[in-house]
Amino acid sequence: LADVAGALPRILHGRGHDVRVFMPWHGCMSPPDPVPVERAREVELRLGAHALRFSLFETRLPGSDVPLYLVRCPEVYDRATLYTEEPDEHLRFLVLQRAALEGCQRLVFAPDVVHCNDWHTALVPLLLKTTYAWDRLFAGTRTVLTIHNVGYQGVFPRGTLDDVGADLHTQVTPGAHVNWLREGIRHATRVSTVSPTYAWEICTPLGGHGLDEVLRARRDGVVGILNGVDYSAWNPATDRYLEHRYSATDLSGKTANKRQLLERMALSVGVDTPLVGVVSRMTVQKGFDLLFEALPELLTMRDFALAVLGSGEPRYQDFFVGLTRHFPDRVALHLGYDEALAHHIEAAADMFLMPSMYEPCGLNQLYSLKYGTVPIVRRTGGLADSVQMWDPVTRSGTGVVFEHFDANGVSWALHTALDLYKDRSAWRTLMRNGMAQDFSWDKQSREYERLYASALSGSTAHDATG
């Protein structure tokens, strides 16, 4: 979501659209040169029994001229983490939504489309129909809700509706709780998600996490637009984090990066040994349960090395720590996140492993394609839409894809990739096939333009699929 929120507005702005971005000013942030918005200082918000004040500060989205309005409200945003389990979590994102709309009023900015992302802003469509229905500034405003991961829905006790604004109890789905994402799906002009396959998956009982029925009830359906890649940041020919840059016509830098990473992560293997990379949140969604059985057996049977960067649930972290102890020369782990190391692993690895249980879009497989790092993925969500299985007859395809979510599936995929790696001619063709793919935001932004146009015209949006 952060990558999308940073890249898509820049591209839309470059295509001539007037784009304004609103986000919380979290306590951990150090924004460049924020300027207070004079008409939006110490604005009082009455949220039920709660009286809060916010101020807007204007800066620019990094690397662009897009106005970025930071919502300063220390009472709710000066926390140790971006998300919390505190009882006022709903207030934190109510402040964001109300501040964005109040900010538009004070800036006298009448948006044609308010693009909401995930449950955190999913009440904006309802607020525009109720609390802000009186204001003619928003008379022509339509809403687009993008679901980045339907598994996160923003479910709060029904009593929190009193904090939202007007009496909304009759406007939302009956029940002991209110589900913000459900209400966004019900009230938004258009609903989209981040890949065509995921758009289908979330409308099924298996993939919808309880929201499949309300998604299927939309006559205009759910539009799937694959995320794009910011190639100004993710390009091996220009990557600022790489000492050795390279391209599809000159791959020598990739070997140099691999040699450098092996030394950096203390992997005692030769540069010809296949290197598998993993950069990920360590959660059940990412399919790491499959690796408990598959990886120890594969590391015993086959000659390859593994470089892992990430953090998350303790059981997955402990698993990778255990692998480093059993295979100290061939498995390296960096717990946490390191942007430079993430780029280095993408550039140095021969293969990138993403055995996801489900994957709305996924970005690392897109980065891997650009870096000539062959993705090994399960056929789900955006992975299915962006990686095609290698065909040795036609020499087409961009990766190795497995179907079934089980240890045998991921083992088959790794064996297949390791066997293919031995055929250097085929492997280089596979690498270059991936590097030739275009998943740029410039291309994908046109799909969003079509979606916005359909929201404004009331036409169907079924053809707006990336």
C-alpha cells in the first residue's frame, strides 16, 4: 500500500491530473519541510464524546510536485507503531478520513474522485452520503475503494458508530460489530482490487474472508488492476543501492552483486551455486508453513544457498534461525527490514521464492522479473497474473509456477528451478524473458483513469482490468 500510495499519485500527476494525498503524520516520521496550512490549524473534531484537534501540514510526495497533506494529531498518531490494538484504533482512522474531507473544504478543493485504500479509509463513501451530504462542494464527487488485502477489514464494536458522525446505525449492516471494509464495499461508487485473479478470488467463499457475498452483490463487480512498479527505484541498470549495475544486454553486474552478497551474508558457497532469495513479511499468508517440511529436505538433497530478509511471527523467524544453525554455510538470515539489503538480494539472487497461500498482487515477483531473478511462485492472485511458467519447447515464460498449496508443490517448483539452472542457455533466456516485461505504473495508471472515468459516468467498469 505504501508503494502504491507513493507511486500512483506521482504518475497521475505527471499525466495532468490534480492529485492531493492525505495521510497521518505518525510520530516516527520526519517529513521534509512541512508547511502549516493556515486555514487548517487546530481544527476541532467532535467524534461522539471525543473532542480532538488536528492541523494540516503541506509538503510534497517524495520525488514529485504532488501535494501531500499530513494530518497532525499527536493524541492519536504519536504512537510507537503505525497500527495498534488500543481501544481508540477506530478514532485514529476516523481522524484521517474526517481530516481529509475537512481539508478539502478548507482548501476549497472539490475532488471528482476520492480514492480510498483498504478499511482505514473505507468509511469515506458513507461519510460523503451522510455527514457531508449538505456540502455542495462534494456534489459531483464519486468514490473508488481499492482493497489491497481483504483479510484486513477494520471490525469494531457497534457502539463506535456513535463516534463516526451522524446517526448511522440504520445505514450500516445490522450486527454487534461494524465492519468498515464491508461498508466501504456497500457504499463506494466503484470497488477495485490489485490484480484480476484476486478480484475473482475474493468473490468466492474461500478467498473472500466473509465478504464474498457483499462483493458478489455489486452489479458492476470488482475491478482487478495489477499494481505497477516504480522503475525509477527498482531497475538494476540505475539502482542507487547497487555497486554493480547491470542490464539484460550485460548481466556481468549480477554476478558481481552475487559475489558481494555471498561475502556480506557469510555464505560459504561458490558464485556458481544457485542462490535463492526471500524478502518478505513472515506471516501465514506468505506460505511459510510449506517450507517447514520442504526446505530442510531440499537443503539436504540439493546444492543451493538461501538468503532471507524479513520479520514477523515468531514461529517463522525461529524456523529460519534453525536453518542457519543446521546449514550455516548455505543459509543466511537478516531479521528486520533493510531497504538496501532488499535491493541487494533482488539483484544477487538467481531465484526468488514466493510460495504464498494467497497474494492480492505482490510486488517482489515484479521486482524479481526486472532484476533477472527467476520467481518461484504459487498460482494465486497477482502471482498468477504476472508470472508465466517456463515452456522448454517454445522457450517462453518468465518463472516457475506451482498449483497446489502443499509441501510437494513447493518442493517440485524448487527442484524444477534448480534443474533448469543447470542449462545455462535456457536460464539466460528465462532471465531475459522476465527482464523484458513491462509492469510500469505508467501502463497501469491508464487502467485507473478508465476506472475513475467509469465512476464519474456511471458506466460499467468491467473492462478496466489490468
